[in-house]
Amino acid sequence: MTINQAYLQTTPMLDYLNEDIQQLITLHGWRDLSQYDAIGAVYNFVRDDITFGYNRDDTLTASQVLKDGYGQCNTKGTLLMALLRALSIQSRFHGFTIYNQLQQGAIPSYLFFFSPQKIIHSWVEIYFAGRWLNLEGYIIDRQYLTVIQAKFADNGDTFSGFGIATKCLKKPANEWQGNSTYIQKEGIADDFGVYSQPDDFYNEKGSNLTGIKKLIFRYLLRHLMNKNVDNIRNEKL
């Protein structure tokens, strides 16, 4: 495949020339790795070092997500794309919605009525070894997932809730092994297709909340949600 520069370019959201992002790459030595190992290292960093949580907006820049140190599908995906492009790995954005039921538990029940029935969702597609792969398994960090796996070990394989939707909770396909990874795929409702840039998708589709609900979420609700997620991660289910 001829390299498509659209899948490598910087954008307002994918601001990988930012000093903090460049320093992070240098610190970890990711430029010195093979493409396979670089993808794995960046993927694991975004999955586990950027913990699962709710940012103030889906359209944050990659550098702001890095500064926050936490994120969900859309914001962690922005950081992942930026890091991959900084390493000359082609990436693109695939937009969806997911049913809000898979967020039950992660979103406390007393706040769930604020959640729309369908929530904007995305994953990152990368071009590797002559094919496009889907990366979605970076959303849920290992520590959080381990707690959920232990809590629901006797509930069977198929699981939906706490930000997870998988056919095998015990061993979801969320490890980078040169193939696609998933952690919420089983909750997908609508498929909006592929976009070269996340900026274009959000300019077209907007975000999950608008108006007063968006303000309440930004300044109050997400903090309560993040406290709940932190309690789960620290085994306070």
C-alpha cells in the first residue's frame, strides 16, 4: 500500500509535535523499536498508564489527554493516534455509537438518567503488515479490568457493563499480538464509518451532550463518575 499522508498528518486534535508528546516518545525510546514493538509499547501505555476515566470533552487534543492522565474510548483514541503518527505508523478513526447499558456500573445508577441511550464511540485503525487492524482494547486499563474480572468471575463469559462489552470477560481480546483488539465491540449500535481525522468526525457528528447537560457533565457529573471508577479500580465495588 502506498503511504497515505492523510493518515500521518498532525491536526489540531492530533498535536503530536507538542513538546510533551515528543519528550514522552524520546523518554521511552519508542523510535528505536521495530514497528511491531512500537505499536505494542504505545498501545500498552495508552491502555494502562492513561487510566480509564471521563474527560471534560471528546474533542480534547492528544497533549491534553496526556496531561489529564486518564480517558475513555474517544479521548484515549486521540492520544493513541497521535503517538502512532509521530512514529510514522498510519492510523485512522472509525466512528460508532454504543448502547449506554455497557456503561452501567462505571456510571453510578443515580447518574445514569443523564446518559443518552446511544453514546458516541470510536476505535483506532492502524495499517500494519499489509492490512488494516482495529484497535479498541486500549480503553480499559489492566488494573480496572482485573477487578471486574475477579468480581464477576462466576457470571459466565459474555459480559456487558462497567465500560466493557465482550464475549469473554476472563480473556478478552485486548492484548496487542499483531491483530485487532477489542473491549467494547459487543455493545456497538451504529457504524459511522472511517474518517482520516477525528477532527472531521466531531465537526460532523458533534458530541454526546449539549447545552446545560454538557455543562453539568463537565463541571460536576464526570467528577462523580471518575470517583466511582477510581473506587472500582481500588476494589471498592
